[in-house]
Amino acid sequence: MQVLSSDNINGRCRIVVLISGNGSNLQAIIDHCSDGEIPAELVGVVSNVPSAFGLERARLAGIEARCLNHREFISRAAFDEALTTLVEDFRPDLVALAGFMRILSPAFVDQFAGRLINIHPSLLPCYPGLDTHRRAIADGAREHGATVHFVTQDLDAGPVIIQGRVEVLEDDSEHTLAARVHEVEHRIYPEAVRWFASGRLRVEGDVATLDGQPLT
Ligand code: NHR
Ligand code: GAR
């Protein structure tokens, strides 16, 4: 039996993934859960976009897939309140943002503090926010990549868990660079989730720790 960092001491780590689109990172997590490499149960997938292909990936894997369309809410706060209830109803030990494109309110972040992680397509603290690949190329950056971090109220600024690097090539387009970053994402995100599900990863103050040792 695993001892988890959450209050779920008797069962496997329950994961909810939040998406807005294709869901290739979701797929990587699904695959690593089903082959037993991640000791966890993916209990729900939630999208704010009805047409997100990731919802289909979840259903194909037999995972409960729900959509909460932010456009149907009068305000950001109202959407976040409904999202909090929907996600909390899954009793998650871990909530993983995987291409989720809505900024989350302080109330949501507080509710899931210490069990909320994100994958961001840049080597943070470089290029927080959107359009990271285009900005990296425009700057003539030599290196780019992806970062998994705990989510805090400050956008893309929470404690870093793991990063993966790629070289920016002379003839890279936004598209070719994004494709190589994706490969890195599909390696590092399942690794971070595996650490969390094994009870090895926590956030202590401003740093993420693995087996009690600071990661940065
Ligand atoms: N919320 C908080 N509080 N903190 C973070 O670190 C978050 C977060 C929500 C999402 C993912 C993030 C990324 O990895 C993420 C991190 C969306 C936007 C954004 O500007 C920025 C960063 C991220 C996700 N979204 C617009 C908004 O108004 C909408 C853009 C759209 O719909 O296309 O929410 O990059
Ligand atoms: C990923 O590259 C992820 O890092 C990025 O969106 C892509 C989603 O791909 N996230 C953000 O840009 C968050 N603002 P996926 O849906 O195939 O996993």
C-alpha cells in the first residue's frame, strides 16, 4: 500500500486532468496510468471547450469526461466556482492542467493548493503566458522547452518540478519547434505525475521537493 502526501492514505492517487484542446499530454498520462507506470487512477477529465479532442480520448479510455463551457457563465468567478465544485466532486488528490487555457482565480488555486500542477511550453521563468514558441523564435533563443510546475496565483510562476530542453534550430518554424517541445512534454509530464502519485513530490513553501530534497 502506498502512503500518499494527501489524505487519501488507503487508495491510489486520484487524478483529474483539465484540458482545452487536443489532449496529447492527457494521452501520455492515460498511457502511463494504464501500463502501471504511474500508480494512480485517472478519475475524470474536464474541458472548458466542448469540441476538445481530449474529451474523446478520455471516453475511449473509459474515463469520465465532462465539459464546462466557460462561455455559458456570466463571469470568470462564476465559471471558477462551478469548476471547483465539478472537480472537487471527483475527490482528486492531484489536479493536472494539460493545455488548459483559462487563467484560474485565486479561490480555485487556494482550494487545490499543493495538488495543482501545470505543464507550460517554455523554460520558465522565460516566456510565461501565451505564444511561447513564436516569441522564442522571434528572440533568436538558442534553447527552448517545457516546464512542469505547481500552480500558484501568479501565472506560470509557481515552484518548478521538472524541465525538458530542446535546441532551437536555424530553420525552425513555430510548428516544428512546438512539435519537438511536445515530445519533451510527453516525457516530463508523466514523470512528474508519477512522482506525485508515489507520494515523493510536494510543495514546501516556495519550492517543490522530491523525497524531501529541493528540486531547484
Ligand atoms: N492559473 C493560475 N492562477 N496560475 C497559473 O500558473 C495558471 C493558471 C491557469 C492556467 C496554464 C498557462 C500556461 O501554461 C495555466 C497556469 C492560459 C493563459 C491565458 O492567458 C495563460 C497561461 C496559461 C493558460 N488564458 C486566457 C484567459 O483569459 C484565455 C486564452 C484563450 O482562451 O485562448 O484566461 O500557459
Ligand atoms: C501543450 O504544449 C501545453 O504545454 C500547452 O498547450 C499544449 C497542449 O497540447 N499549454 C499551454 O499553452 C497553456 N497555456 P495538448 O492538448 O496536446 O496536451
